[in-house]
Amino acid sequence: MKNISRRQFLTYVGAVGGTSALLKTSIAMGLMKEDPFKGPVKVTPAPIKNKPSVLILGSGIAGLATAFELEQAGYDCTILEASFRAGGRNLTVRNGDKIDEMGHTQICNFDKQDNLFFNCGPARIPGHHKRTLHYCKALNVPLQIKANSSKMAYFQDDKFLGGKPKRIIEYHTDARGLMSELLWKSADSNTFNQMLNAEDVEKLMDFSKAFGDLTENGKYIGSERAGSITDRMLDYPQPHAPMELKALLDSRFWYGGLLGAELYDWCEPLMEPIGGMDAVVKGFLRHLKKPPVLNAQVKKIFNKANGVEVTYEQGGEFHTVTADYCFNNIPAYFMAGIENNFSSTYQAGLNSVKRGHLFKIAYQMKSRFWEDDGIYGGISYSADAISQIWYPSHDINAQKGILLGAYTWDPKHSAMFESLTPLERLKVGAMSGEKIHPGYSKYIENGISIPWARMNHQMGCGMRMNKDDFKTYFHLLQKPEGRHFMIGDQISHHSGWQEGALASSEQALGQFNHLVATNRT
Amino acid sequence: MKNISRRQFLTYVGAVGGTSALLKTSIAMGLMKEDPFKGPVKVTPAPIKNKPSVLILGSGIAGLATAFELEQAGYDCTILEASFRAGGRNLTVRNGDKIDEMGHTQICNFDKQDNLFFNCGPARIPGHHKRTLHYCKALNVPLQIKANSSKMAYFQDDKFLGGKPKRIIEYHTDARGLMSELLWKSADSNTFNQMLNAEDVEKLMDFSKAFGDLTENGKYIGSERAGSITDRMLDYPQPHAPMELKALLDSRFWYGGLLGAELYDWCEPLMEPIGGMDAVVKGFLRHLKKPPVLNAQVKKIFNKANGVEVTYEQGGEFHTVTADYCFNNIPAYFMAGIENNFSSTYQAGLNSVKRGHLFKIAYQMKSRFWEDDGIYGGISYSADAISQIWYPSHDINAQKGILLGAYTWDPKHSAMFESLTPLERLKVGAMSGEKIHPGYSKYIENGISIPWARMNHQMGCGMRMNKDDFKTYFHLLQKPEGRHFMIGDQISHHSGWQEGALASSEQALGQFNHLVATNRT
């Protein structure tokens, strides 16, 4: 036995490690990273005497990161921020915090507890958002896994299964089963015989069986993968009756729900800073040499021969400041109202940027009823205007929790919520929640909502450009005009994500290095 | 505007909440829970005078839970444990801890840090394991999300794509795309016209497009869902070239890898106790009135007229104790070596239980290189004997981490590892890891392995029974013989999970209540 084992071992080692060709292949592969991010741009250091000055307009993530990198390289940075607070759409509210909505100031009434917070803007970070993750590490922002999808959560649609919510795991499993059954049937009825040989048709049938959990005869009759109607610990498992193919085809969850975890930015696992996304803002602020100038609303921006002149209003007074360079994080659609001397093409580009509508509700729930239902984080999808319900995945088993009761970026749904008072919004959200979780309303202690398109100093979230404008103008906005750079997630292909904001900053700083080199020669 | 909005609101409210029929439907649905667990069995309270005594053999999870419930109900419980430690296969090792392998005692050399631990046995809890979650809550065991699947992790097989590891997200996306393309083609070529009407065929084609991210013409040409070969923040996304259908059909990841997150027990999100799974054991021990008697190896078990007599050996001395009832958590395959007076059928049942083989390696890695590669938890799948690599999802951005470098329950692979010395196992594991992560070996600081089938007092993990024996005997083992109850995950339909162990305890306690009622009348 011992000898045989030894031989087995040596054979195994040979098979595993002997052929260096194989190893070389994988090493070569490992070097072929598709991801170009290798760390932030190394900004050309400022001369020690006569440090160049930089104005940064807006303290959103792009503004903060740009200031941070420039300060590290020795530049003198001033951030002008129109709001009473820094961070832009990276906003986390807790007890006593203000949501500065036009005409409807809301104060957060959550209990005064660290774990009761609401990320009004960004709330999750996928593993391939390397810039965001880089700054979390560099700024000592502690991260935890955020469960973004839960198979135990629900789909609910009044027009699907009579409005009865269905667990995502059942919908997913049935969808895979039903489509695999069709595929098996096609393979079995020679549909693919012209393109596949007999052996591959056989494999395709096996694949369908595995993918859909079909019977030996290629039938889908429900699957244990979606659980059991018996107590499967003490008895033989018995799958739920599957839904009909017709019901699947008529359902409206092909996008969003069915695909949620399949989209690249939502690929599991996602992360969140412990204690709230604003830990990223706080991280930058801790490291900045000069804090942002708050309540400073920009009124004029003029490119000059060797710099930029900016006028802002603060407490009713106007101030004009000059700097060698300017990085502008202000929503582009505000630029039409800010006096400037940009070229007409550049102005047209700025004006072509449209506001995205995004709306969220958060409720403080007096108990974490969803955990009793097997849900520990993730998202339920609703065909109502609320679109989504998010369950917190931190502080499991705590008494209370903040539930995201609505999250929609559908302009139609957002507009409906925007037209309501904060209290009405909460009521509408509660009615839709009730359809997924009977008794939902009675757990609500208080709530707060954020219609980003009505927020002072933002008036939108996730910029939109039509396809033609994008082609015509976007490349212009990605470059400086004079010594003025537009930044922000709006100047990325990935608006609505912090990673887009950071990429814009990185791109602008790369161009800044060029400009500095040019100006010196 | 205001008026229109108000009307919109009222219309909306009508649509959402007006039809009480809908709400009633969903409420009715909510009451139809499939899950029968409503909390632990209420054990019949012990009489205040002459408390009945209970012997519990083995301090695995089933033994601990049984003792806990019985003590709460006033019984006098004694746990006899053969090992030097309590917990059975719920074992977490840290610096200095011993892995008590037959002939190869291993001492854990991880750095002395709280976050450097290795869950040798159970390591994750899905949201529907209600018993396990109940005890975590009842015993104040804090939980966190454990990322069990990561789309950023890899598949690697020497026989697939020339051994080059492929990100799971690429494999998944391509698999969905390729099978959707076939489905679209079938629908388009009238394969389903006999079973579906024209409208449904149309919907099926739309469904295929959505599911697989096909072009308008039903072609799969790669998908942004698997990322981009360009920097998608700053440029138009450009999908990876998809793999060939042939490569997919020839690959060996249909099971395990492709299905991992589709299986019910691995449905996202999963959880883990913060700091290690043995927090569950510690939770029970904190709450038990009498700690387990350690190093007490049971040698004889005899059912008597009104109780049970057990003889155990401790430090070379034999002790005989009696009790009114006995719950036996000892691996059933050890019972052949323990003298007893059970019926021959019951003995045959015990003897039909076979040992499962399960093997794990854990490495201390000097840096968390996987995080630089976008992986924050989850599992890479290997076709080598290691089968899986697990990345820790806790303590993100810490300097070091414990990587699970092998996890197999394939008896063939386990047997190979079992035949090696601990050092050889680490070397074999490193060679396979190297194929997924070039440079893997140079991060390894130390490692430890656990071959459960060679562990003193366990000699197996995850019981196995052949189908016929299961039919013949299992129902007998689920019931007491005399006043002796078998418990443990082995006496559940879900061996290898703590939930199975707890279910067995629950079932036995329910029968205990019956027996107590019978004995009193």
C-alpha cells in the first residue's frame, strides 16, 4: 500500500508539475492581464519654489482624488464646493443628517446607531473596480463583503403568477431547466446535426441535462437546486412544482432580476466600506492638506493665457480667484448657467450632457424580518416603481436594520416619486413592499428618500448623452480646453460609478502631465 | 404639473394598493411557508425532584445542541468526548493548535493573529439552514457574509484551453451565450412550432437574446458581461473573444464550477461566524452547565430495562456510568468496535454506514495576491486533485491571509493526499495552485492539511450509505432503540452539514418527548 501510494504520488507530481511547457503557458497567460490599471498616475512633481496652484471645482470623488494626487505631488490645491458638505453623490446619512432636496429638506430620523445608515449614492464596489479599491486601501478604508444578490430574495410582478412573489432561486432554476429542456429537445430532434457531429450532439445533451437538472429523458420536472417542499434534512427532497414555460416567457424579469448577478459591475462578490460608503470621502478628507471650501458656488470660469480665473459666491459675497490649472467636477448640465469663455464646440458638448434620474428610499425597520425568511442581504425585484428592495448584509442578527425600499433609475418611475412629498413616497414604497413581504408596513419606524434629480447642487445622477452627441462631443470633454479639465463620472464611459469618477481623474492627470511638460518647454 | 403629478400619484396608489385581492393573494402566499422549522423542539421539562440523567456520547454539533436543549429543560447531562477537545468536525485551527491525525500530528504554524484561521470542517452557512442560524443567534455567535462564489476566480484544467486558467465570469457568460445561440437557432428554424405559438416563439427568441446577450441576429460574439479587453471606464467596451462551443462541450466544469452557485446549499449569500466556525462550539460551551468530559473513549453501550449503561476509558482507567437516556453522536462505523446489546438489525444498520473522505489544505500566504487580481473571496476550480482554492473574504486588504489550497471530497483524490506526508501534500497543492496563479508557491509561508478519514476519533467525514442500505436501515437509525438515540449529521439526509446534525438532534428530541410521555404513563 505504502509503495503503491508513493508511486501514485510520483506519477501525480509528474502529471501536475512535470511538463514545464504547461506551467510556462499559464505563467505567460498570467502576465497577459487585460486590466490596464497599475496604480494612480504619477503626477509630475511640482517645482519646490513657486508651487503651481490648482482650483478644483466640486468635492465629489473625482475632485477629491484629483486634489489628493496633486497635493501628494506638491501642488497647492483649493477645492470649491457649492454644498454645505463634501463628497458629492457619495452621501451616507445617519441620525440627524440632512438630505438637501430642493424645497423638501429631509432630516434622517434613524436611531442613533453606527449600523443604521443609508448609502444614498454609491453603495457597492465590484472586485474589478481597481481604482476604487486602490483608494480604499491607500486611505485605510476598511471593506467588507456586501451581498448584492440573494437567491432567497424575490421577484414580484402583479402580472406574473397572479402577483405572488417568487423566490429568485426558483425563478432562476426553472428558467435554466426550461431552456435546457428545449435545448435537449432540439439536439435530440437533430436540429444541430449539420453543425455538430454525433459525439458533440451527445455532449450537448449531457450539458443541457447538467445545466438544467433534467431527467435522463431530458425533461425538466423541477429541481432540488431550488429547495424542497419537504424538510430535506430529515426526509427525501421533493422539488417545488416548476413554473410553466408560458409563465417564464410572459414574465418581465429577463432583464434586471434574471441577469442581475450576470452583469460585470454586479458580479459577485461585491464590497462596501464598513459603516457606510462615505468612509471613502472621509478617507480623502483625512489625507488632504487643505479642506474643501464649502458653500462656495461657482458663477464664472474663464480660461486665461496662463491659468484660469474663477468667481464664486459664498454667503452672498462674490470672490474671484486665479490658479494655474483648474479641474472641474461640476455637473456639466450646470455649465450653461456658469459664465465662461469656452469655445462654442466645447460649450455645445457640455450642454449635450443630460441629467440621469435616480431615486432611492430607505426605511428603518424595527426588526430584521427578512432574516427570519432566510434573506441575508441581496435584492428583491419588483415590477412596481420601487424596482428593488435591498436587504442589508452587515450586522446580521442585529435588532433593527435599514432596508432600501426603492431604487429605480427608470426616469418614469423616478419622476413619479419626485412629484410626491417625502411622506407620500414612503407610503407608495410601503405598498409595493407589502406585496413581497406581507406585514412590511408594520415594521417601518421611519424613512427617508432621495430623488437625485431634485438635490441641490446635483440635480441629477448618472449623466445621459444621446448616441450622436456622445460620438460628436465626448472625446472633446475627455480633453482639457486651455488649462481647464472636466472631470467626474460624467467624463467616463461609466457614469454613476465611483470607478468612472476616478478614471476621469486619472485621465485628466495624465493629460495634466503632458500640459505641464509642454508649458515648461 | 403639480396637478398632473397628483393624479399620477393617486392612479399609482390605486394600481398598487387599491385591489385588496392582490394583497390578500400575497399575504396568503406569505403564510404558506415551505420551511417547517419554527424553532427548536420544546423538550418536556424534567421533574424538579429526581431529574432524569442523560448521557451524550460525542461533543460534535448534534451532541452539544442536544445537551443544550436538555439542560434548558432541566435534565442532568453528561457529555463524554473521546478527543482532547470538544466540537467534533467543527474544528478551527490557529497558531499552535493541533491537528490530531493518526500518525502525523500537525501543529498549526500560522502567525498568531485572530484573522489567520482555518475552518477544517464546516465553513459556511446558507440562509435557509435555519437551525444553524437559530443557534448562532441564540448563542450570540456573530455572523458575516462569506463570499462563496466569485465570478473573478478561475477554472483551470490541463485539458481545457491548453491549461490556461479561465475566469469563471468568462466561462459562465460564454456558456450562457453559446447555449442561447443554439436555442435561438432552434426557435428560428421552427423546431418548437408544434408546441409554441408564433408569439411565444418570438418571446423565446427574445428570452434567448437576453439570457445569452446575443446580437439582433441571434449570434453570440462575446459579451460585456464578462468584462472588456479595453479600459471600459475610459473607452468603449470590447468583449473578450468567446470560447468555441467545442471547447465548452469538451470542458469538465459543467458540474461543480458551472453549477456551484446554483446548488441549494451554496446559494448566495452564505455566511460564516466572524473569527472562525468554532465560534458555534464555543457558543454552546459557554451556555452548557456541565462541560464535556474529555479524553473519554466509549467502549460499551448497553440498553437496560430503564436506562442505559456506558463504559468508557479515560487515561487508561475504565468507568461505568448509567443514565436514564443516551444520545449517541459517535460515528456509526465505530459502533462495530463498541460492545453493545442492540438488535442485530439495528447493528446491521449501524454497520452499513460508511466513511466519507474529505481533504483540505490551508496555506498561510505572505500577501493577499489574489486581491490584486480582483478576487475577494469565492472559489477557483481545478481539475487537479486539489479541486478547489478558496479565498478568504474577511479582513480584506490585510497583509496576510489563509488560503484554502485544496478541498476535495472525491475519494480518489482524498486517498492520494491521505497517502502523503503533510509536507508532500503541501507541495502537491502548491504545484496545482501555480497553474492558476503563477508565482503561487513563493507566497506560501506555511501550511497544514486535514485528511478527515485519518483523524483520530473521526476517521471520516460526511457519511456514505449505499442506496439499498439506506432504504433498508436509515429509518431504523432515525428512531431510538430502547433509550438509546443515534444522532449526528450521519442520521440526517444531509450529512456533512451542521444543519443535518442539528436536524438529527431535533428529531431525536421530538422522539425523546414521546418516550418520556410513554415512560410516565
